[in-house]
Amino acid sequence: MSNPSKVLIIYTGGTIGMVEDPETGSLHPFDFDHLLNEIPELNKFDIELEAISLENPMDSSNMGPEGWVELIGIIEENYNDFHGFVILHGSDTMAYTASALSFLLENVNKPIVFTGSQLPIGKIRTDGKENIITAIEIAADYENGRPIVPEVAIYFEYALYRANRTTKVSAENFEAFQSPNYPLLAEAGVHIKYNRFAIRKAEDKPLLARKDIVEDVASIRLFPGLQHKVFKAICDVPDLKGLLLETYGSGNSPTHTWLAEEIIKLNEKGVIVVNVTQCITGKVMQGKYETGVHLERAGVLSGQDMTYEAAMTKLMYLLSCKELSVEQQKQFMQTNLRGEMS
Ligand code: ASP
């Protein structure tokens, strides 16, 4: 590859790519072949930019394993030709897609930076321009021939986050994301200040892309009054392979005998059950209270301080690793694979 750095911008949809029709005021996606017309500031970069769009850009509520695979295919095909990648994505499920890619793409050693915006590019107060411009800068930032951020990340409103540590916290503020249990990878002010201690070290291994994603998973968010028949209906879903249990506090649940019994039955069927907390910060410690100990005894795995998004996509990823036994999948579920748990 030659200098200047080459960055591939991949448009998947979402608010960021919308412009306002001057006559009707309605929003519609802009033509990505004309990206540079919409953001003329990009011409000032000493970075070679190319843009590509998913076949059918979408609101990110419609994004899922099918879209992830299309995205993974684009990255895989172009991986050796670019220094970095910027993925424009709706913010609603960005934390899921970005977490999913952090697992499904093994041995990432280049920046893959997701960004989006709360206001469309075509709106005068848009947050999209700064987000794209800085995301590109980060994706192209190399030092001594090596990328500064060789991992999957999200850039939003002056902050760079590890993708699989993020969660969307605001539908209103420009600061839409948080990384509750892990420091920022960088902060953008006058300069981009990288927190090098928090950035993963890359390994020089070839990229491996998983595209055969197992979707036989479910989650149950506990609430006071959750009935056995509801819990059982989910446990009895045919072909279920993984279940996330969203528990209280440090991983606690009611001590109903039916709850432990349903979980024991799931374990006997080889279904992997993982405990994640409903709290935004802190972690699951199943040994702390009796209300957690009974889950541990029933065979529930601790999701520790993983976000819901990371735990769900990691579960899908590990279930997709058909070369692993269920026992190995369980072991990896509790192992830090991509910096997703402390
Ligand atoms: N609904 C939009 C989406 O997630 C919101 C956004 O782009 O931020 O696609």
C-alpha cells in the first residue's frame, strides 16, 4: 500500500446519511457516490478516500446477522487494500453491530471505526460531519508504519470507545454512547489524545472472518412478578442454544425452585446460560448473595462486566465456532477474548 493512507468508508444507513429535501423538508438517504460533495471538508485530507454502500442501506433497527455478514464480506474483500475502515451506521444498534464485528472478525490489526450521528449530515447543526471527519482521521492514524488503534471502535461526539464496551444511552444527546466499564480509547479536542494503555495490541496474523452466525439465542430480562409460564415458554423454544439472563445488581435472581430447575434442564440440553446484570456499571458476582449462588449452582455462567450487547454477540459468535465443544464454548464465554471483559 502507498501513502497517503487509504481509508474505506462503508455506508450501512442510519440518520448520518440523510439529507433534507429542500422543498418538502423530508429526509432521504444521499447518494454516496457524491460523498465528497456533501462533505467538501473531506477534500482537504491528505488521505485517499473511497466509499462503498451496502446494497440496501437501512435504519439500524433492521440491522442483524444478515447485514453483519454483508459488512464483514466488504471488509474482508478490501482488508489488504486499505489502512483503515470507517463504517457509517445508525446509532440505535451500532453497539450491537460493532460488538458483533469485534468477535466475528478474528485477528483484526487495522482500525475499524464505526460512527453515525444524531442529526443528518444535511442538517445545519449536524453532529455527523465532525464524527465522520475525526473517525477518518483515527482510521488513518499510523505511527512507524503501525495503526494507533488496531481494533474495532466507535467514535461519537469527541470520544473513541472500544466497540464491545459500548451501549447507547441517549436518544436525544449528541453524546449518545457510554463505555461504562472501560476507559475511552481516545478523546478528541484540539488534538486527538489517545489513551494508549487502553488500546489493544495487534497481532500479525491473517484476518479470519466468521460468516455462519448461529441465531438460536434468546434473553430474559427479570422483573418482579415474572411468571414461571413465561420463563418456561422461552426455555422451551425449539433448538435454543444460548440464553442471556438479565439479572438484578451483582447477578441476583429470585430463588424460586422453578427457576433453577428450568436452568438445570437447559444445561442438560446443552444450552449455554449467561448471567448479565441490568445495572449499567459494575459486574456479576454470583457468589456474593444467596440469590446469585443458586444460579451458579444451576450452571449459569457469569457474564462479569460485559455489556448486554457484547454478551449477546459473543454468545452468537461462540455458538458459531462449530469446531468448539459446548464445554469449550462455555469456557471461552468466561474468557476475555477481545477486551470485552475486565
Ligand atoms: N434510527 C436511526 C438508526 O439507528 C437513528 C440513528 O441513525 O442514529 O438507524
